[in-house]
Amino acid sequence: MLRFPDKTRVRVNGLNEILADLYSEGRQPNKETVEEILNRLEKHNNYIPPSARREYKSALLKEYKDYIAERKNKAL
């Protein structure tokens, strides 16, 4: 589930797999990585409305940062 700042939650296909892949590739949480996440989500048959892309980018960046922090905490 992808969480937006307004507490809206959206189910997206393949999100955990994509985040895991990017993390294993050593990708940093930045604009380029967020674009890559969007591209991969669309390949997993997720429709992202053009009018909502900015909100998705923001939510995905936070989600990826949280994912990285969680992995680093588990490693400690």
C-alpha cells in the first residue's frame, strides 16, 4: 500500500518488489530513482493518472526513504 500525506492509501502492484530491487541495486532516494519507480510501477500494470504524478512522486520518495531506513535498522 502506498500512503499519501492526506492518509489516503492506494494499492499498487509490485511496489515492495520494486523497492527491494532498487535497494539491492544501491539506488539513492532522489528524483531519478522516483522516476524509475514510476516506470516500473507502470510496467506492473499500475495506472498513475497524469494529474496525480506529482503526488505519487512525493509519496514514493517517502516510501523509498522509509524502506531504506527500515533495512538499515534491521542490519544493526
